[in-house]
Amino acid sequence: MPERRCPAHKMRCMSTPDLQISTHLIHHPYQPPEGFVAPQPPVHKASTVIFENVAAMRRRQWLDKSSYTYGLHGTPTTFLLEERLSALEGGLQCLLVPSGLAAIATTSLALLRTGDEMLLPDNAYGPNKTLSEGELAHFGVRHQCYDAMDVAGLEAKITPKTRLVWLEAPGSVTMEFPDLIAMVRLCRARGITTVLDNTWGAGLAFNPFDLLGDGSHSLGVDATVHALTKYPSGGGDVLMGSIITRDQALHMRIKLAHMRLGLGVGGNDTEAVLRSLPSIALRYHAQDRAARELARWLQQQPAVVQVLHPALEGAPGHENWKALCGAAGGGEGVAAGLFSVVIDPRHGQQAVDRFCDSLRLFKIGYSWGGPISLVVPYELPSMRSCPTPQLRSGTVVRFAIGLEAVQDLRADLEQALAAAFA
């Protein structure tokens, strides 16, 4: 059947009356008027970017946000999210990647070469360690783990080949809060790049690029990685990560690797994070309050021998948290809605698993920062290589607090404790 032609008498088709309808629909000349402003930013999706002419194509470049060349190098939507995330964490440049782990991998690949050495906290996010043991080791990059609570121990492991020190505050699962200020000072004096996994702090607990908090940026980490999957997304439905810097030269080193690796994020995922970002502070502080209340209540339970929450007195690194996160001035300070407990060793793994399975509102699952509270038991000995004298003996269980009513979560914990440890 011959394709229907666009009727020449229609005003909208006056410029191309001789085109087949399929061609006309693709090349239709109408453009909506400018000036539409709404609470949510528009979503731009593209692989191909159209240039006005060849000269315009040749003039454009992708190294900054002055123009558009290809979807992988940025759209108005991704540029907007990058700028807002930079503002959130106190940085000047931001790169978006498909996950928090992709942010870690991109940074290490960009900054390390064969023969270099890297130092990781022993309580680092597990996939960062396995990446170092796998691909980075295959590329000839050596790594060592250091005790995150021992600045002198970190110093002792630095060699002339050390190029990168990873930091976490607090550590993964066991929540020890390191002396970030001392560690960054040490690395800066040695000319070593520092990168902080800032997913827990989320740009709200402290400013990673201004650790002294005086606005001078005289002491701060060189870069942060952030799993936007967590608090910036807030819905448990987006995988995305960011790499944020303040130094242009460092940013360009990472950006070139980012380009060569072909990393990009989807427009719909970017939209989801942009939509959630305005409420991040409200959600973060609400989950902080609920987590502290539940953590203090769990301190009183017979089956629990230790609660690992940096905002609680006596927790590993509490004084470091207090100095950095705003409590030193007499306030309550800021913390994420995440903590762990150590279950009395007289209760075996089977009982701990029964406790987790007995929870009704807490769901078993990884990640955090979403609306649903989560629980995961861990086999800590398989995750650590350094001694952990700051931890009591027992099985570690991590809780991520969502947005449920705190009294309902407490009742759920109470019935599960009774079911498993009565």
C-alpha cells in the first residue's frame, strides 16, 4: 500500500508538503515555545546530538559543559544533576557513573598505573577490596589494608610507591569512625591522593572538602565517590554513582578515563535522582533520628552485647565523629540511619538467622537509604584481615532504617528478639 502523503493544505505541513508522512513526522519543523518553567526539570535523552552545520560540529568539544557533542558526554539533564551534586558535597566538578562501585573502579583505574601501590581501610566497602584483589592486581597495582582506627599504622604502610589512599567514614558494616582530619593531613604532607567513599555522609553529615569547617577548604580530601543509589535516590530503585573533585587537573584525569571506559547514565535514572534530591535532607535527618532511638533501645536488650553507631557514646571512633559531624559544639551532630549490633556469642548463627527471618517490617536486603528498613547478618571474620579489638565477640547484624514509624520498627525488633533469643 503506498504511503499516505501529508495533505498540502494543512498549515503545519506547509514547509514540507511533498514528504511522505513517515519522513514528515521525523522532520516536522514545529518547535514548542521557550519559557516553560515547572518544579521538575525537563528530561533530555539522546545518543545523537544534532549540529546546525559542519562548522558547528567542529567547534564543539566535550571536555566541559559549554556545549553538547554526544549523549555519552552529557545532556542538559545530566549536567544539572552533576552541578547539584557538586553543591551538595562541596565540590566543583562531578562525573556520573552507573553505580557506586563504578565510581570506585573508575577512580582507581584513572589514578593508578602498573607498579603503583594503594592503601585501603580494612573495613572498606567489600567490593572495593575485591576489585583491588582482582582486576587491579592483574594490572600490576599492589594494595595493602590498614587499620582505619590507627593513623600511625597507616603512616607505617606508606611507601615511595603509594599513590592513592582510600578512606571511609564510617567503615563498612562495623561503623568505626576514623580520624579523617589526621589521615588527610598525613597524606597531603606525603603528596598522596586521598579519595573518600562519602556515601554515608551524603554531603550532609560533614563537608569532605572542608574538614576544618571554616570555609577555607584548606584541608579536605582530593575526591569523593558517592553511591547515589542510597540517599540521593531514596527509593531503592536507581543504580548510580558520582565522582566529585575540586581540583581541575584531577577532574580531567578521571574524566578522560571516564570517557575511554564509555560510562554513562540513563535519562530516566537521572530524572529520578533529580526528583528525590530536594528531599534528601528531610529523609536523612528523619532516618538519623529513628536510627538513634532504635540503637539506644537495642543497647538495653540482653541479646545485644554492643551497638555500633558512631553517634553513640563509647562506639568506636565516637570522638572523631563528634569532632567532624557537628556534635563538638554541643549539638546532636549528624549521622546516617545506619548501625550494626553485635549479638552475644552464646547465640549461634542459626539463632541470629532466625532473628533476621522473624522480622516482619525489616526486609532482608543489601543497600540502604530507601523507604524500607533492611537487615543483613554478616560473617565478620571473613571480611577483615586486621585485628578488631574495638569490637566485642559475637555475630554482627546491620540495620538500615527506612521511613516507617519508629514505634512500629521497635515492636518488630522486640517480637523478633523474643522469637529468636527467648
